[in-house]
Amino acid sequence: MNLSERKILLFIKFMPLFVIIVIYIICSLFLYKNNYELFEKYFKEVILLSIILILISLYLSYKITNLLKKSFIKYQNKILEDIEENKKRDFMLFQQSKLATIGELLYNISHQWRQPLSVITTTASGIKIQKELGIKDNLMEIEMLEGIVRNANYLSQTIEDFRDFYNPNILKIDFLISSCINKCLKIVNPQFMNKDIVIRQKIEEFSINGFEQQLIQVLINLLNNSRDIFEKNNIENRVIFIETKVSKNHLIIIIIDNGGGIEKSNLEKIFEPYFTTKHK
């Protein structure tokens, strides 16, 4: 129980006693000034009555305090339960959002791997055919093997680019905004290119101490929203503009598209928890 809650409880606890004492003093003064003889005659009774009323008020204060304490504890427990429930819900939504990105991620990886795998297969087949035909050209074989190594390294680098995105690390780290945006674009670029979406950037570099993977997921969600609205509204010239800048003590990320904007009826709801227009 915090300090403000304790003050409220103390106020409520002693309020009946305070009210009774004030009423008693006012009545006594009134009686004393206007009818002293009556006051003197019933002075002992008034004192006895005041003691009884004080005891009753203390008893009522005790009961009220216990009742309020129980109510406060119940209220606090309900708030803590709601906070834990919201944390679980937020975590589940974030995980679902990441899982929803897996399909796109696998598609993008397969898109980027198709060409180097084709080169490796073709080169290896060429070396095999040369061996079967008894053709000996060491220089050509070395060049072909170097090509295989280059493409294999490219495949390995692709894995490294995407591996960190699903790292469950929840510790805050220092990262550059340009690096964060580039990681995001590596995930979405192949699909956006297939849908003729142009992404333009105006990046002012700055460092952030926070949760990089969560920010990447937020950026992916925003970009995917733009992609979806492009298709929904059948936009022809599809452009997304990403800008970052530092303004006084604020680090600002701006994402703009020409998809038509948010409906006015939804503007006041976009920051409400769990609000979505994509119920499916």
C-alpha cells in the first residue's frame, strides 16, 4: 500500500471521530453561551454521551478501515492480475506476429537462395562432366570451385542476416537505426520487389539502447500494412518513404506511403491495445 492510499485510509478512519468531536464542541459552545444553567445541569451527561459517541466512532472507524483494507487489497490484486494478463497477451501477440513473419522469411530466403543454388548445381555438374569426359583444365576447375565457394558463402551470409531476428534475447542492447532498418528490409525486400513496391530512405544515423528485434517487428508490421493497403486499394505507383532524424531530445522514425491513409473512424483507435482492422 503506497503513501497516498495510507493517507486516504487514515482520513476515512478518523473522519467519524473528527465529525463527532466537532459537533460536540459546537453544541457545547452553543449551549454554554445560550443556556449556561442547562449546560451546567447536564454537563456530566454530555461528557458521558461524548465518551460513548467517541467509542462508537472508534469502533466504526475500525470496521470501516478493515473493510477498506480488504477492498484495497482486492483492488490491487485485480490490477496486478490484469497487468500480468496484459503482459501475457502482449507477449503472445508479439510471438504470433513473429510467427506470421516466418512464412515471409522462408519465402524470402528461398528467393535469395534459388540463384546461388542453381549456380552451385550447374558448376558442380560441369566439373563432373569434365571429369567423365577426361577433360583436364585445372585453371577452369579452380575458377568453377571458387564460384561454388563464393555462392556457398553468400548462402551462409543469408543465414546470418536472418538468424538474429528470431533470437529470444530480451536484453536491451545498443544498435544503430540504419542497421535495424537494413535488417528489416532484408526480410521484406524480395516480396516487396515482386509487388513493385519502391522503398526510399532518408536516414539520419543515431544509436538506440533498447530491444532491436521488437523494433524490427514493429517496422515489418508497418511496412506490411502499407503492402496490404496497396493491394486493397489497387495502387499503381507504390512508394514507401522511410525517414529517421534527431529533433532535440527525440529520436524520430517516419514511415509514409501513398496507400490512401488511415480511415478517420480508426484514427482515435490506433493506439488502443489489441485494436486491429484485420480480424481474420
